[in-house]
Amino acid sequence: MSRILASVSLAMLVLTVAMGLKTVVATQGDVVMKGNGVAPAPLNGPDPTPAPWKHGLNGPDPTPAPWKKG
């Protein structure tokens, strides 16, 4: 039980220190940290729009075989 408790305590300590460092870095300078913000624009332009979905590309779906009794 003490090994499990020690590992859980260590994990909580690591997470607490990481959150504290993130807070210190975010408040000290002009560093922009976006966790849930908008992604930056790509350097080579936007992605091309995908082609519309084509129904029946390989033909219609085959009808299932009927159940066999007996």
C-alpha cells in the first residue's frame, strides 16, 4: 500500500509543479500560450477543399442473402 501511495503522491507533486511552472511562465513575459485557442495559419496557405462524397463509387450495396430455416 505504501508503494501505491508514494507513486500517487509523486504523480500529484509532478503535476502541481508543472502547473505552477506554466503559471509562472505565462505571467512573466510576452509569451503567448494557447491551450484551447485557434491554431496558427499554415505557411503554405490553406488546405484545398475535399471533393464531395461520391455515392455508388463501387456500385450499390449487395442485398443480403435470406435466412435459411432448418
